Amino acid sequence: MKKTKSSGGIILRDNNVVIVSQKGRSWSLPKGHVENDESLINTAYREIYEETGIEELELLTYIGHYTRYKLDKNNNDDKREEKNIHLYLFKTQQQKTTPLDPDNPELKWVDINEVEQYLSHPKDKDFFKQHIPLIKAYTSNIICIETTFKSKEEAQILCKNIIDSHLAACCQISPEMTSIYTWENTLCEDKEYRCSIKTNTESYKKLSSFIKENHSYDCPQIIAYPSLAADYDYSQWLNRSITLI
């Protein structure tokens, strides 16, 4: 029996994943054989480009690997070749997708929850299903906004108003800290309280305006950090807690 190594990717665009047609007979994730001394990640980039035309990729993480037989013309296991398949998780915003490989003439963008039913090989289905929580974690729209206050009381009042207004799901106030900065050409040193506000990207504009309007500083710190990944259940709770008005 021939043993081969393949590499490819699960590619996210919003909440969709791209799948490709293998010789017009079956559906799989974009992947292919490792050539000579090629690295796994370089194989993944090359195969994804050949099978989808996607070049604009953001590498998120290595997912893992599994072993299965290749498919024959009738979509049954061909035990003459055992494939060890390695998959990475990517994001893309590239809109134009055109397969370059004649053996993979078609592709589809499919909702994460529906990918499993399209994949032809049972082992492909099992691997994807097993990693759905991880994949969904990287579709998070959560952001964290940081700001600072002169007093703990001010921080508590504004944070309660933010939560009551459904502009965020959670506000966390850190212990007193020292801030050193320059304001109007004067070196300043103040005691402040830092606040970390958990919200989503859709609420950012309204929330930042709310902070500016109700903050005691003329120029309050408002810094937003996107979440690379977040637990799916936590993301669902956060988004349910926020209602844009």
C-alpha cells in the first residue's frame, strides 16, 4: 500500500468555508500532496491557490491531521493509497475565487454548519465536525475596548450605564494604577482605573461615542482590540446581551 502526505486548509470568509470538487465526483476541503522537500504550510498555500485561486490568506492556526484512504471513481475507499492529511485554519476576504487546477473545476462557499453534509469522505466529515467549536471560535466578532478613569466611582457609574444601555456585555475594572503621559507639553503622573469593556464590532461606533459624551476627560483613551478567537458559547452569550438601539 502506498502512503502519502497531504496538506491544505479550512478557509473562513465570514461564517462560510470553501469546499472544492475533486474531479467533479466528490467534495472535499482544498488540499494536495506534499511535493519533494516542500513544507506542510507551503504545500497548503500552493494547493489552496491551485484549487481555489485564493492568495490572500491569513494563517490562524494549525488544526491537526488524520489518516484515510483516497477515494476511487465510485467514491469508495481505494486501499491502494493511505493519505495522512494535515490541515491549517485560514481567513480570507478575497472575493474572486477561480480554480486553476483542471482536476478541481468547481468550488462552493458553504455555511460552517452545513459543510459536514457536503464532504464526501466520512473521515473528512468526522474531522471537520470534531473541530467545529475551534473553527467557530475564529469567527468571533468580539472586541475589547479599554479606557481609563480618574476614580473608581466614575468607572463604576459609566460601566453600569453601558451595560444598562446594552452597548456591551461585560465591563471589568482593574485596580488603581499609575499613568505617566504628556498633556499640553506637560509631563503628568496620575492614579487611574482601567476599564476593559467586552462588546462586538457592530456596537463599537455607538459605544465609543457614548464613552466620549459621558467621560470626565476631554480626550479619553479609547482603544479597541479585536478578539482573534473566542469560545463559541461565550460569543453567543455576548451577542445576545447586546442590543443596538
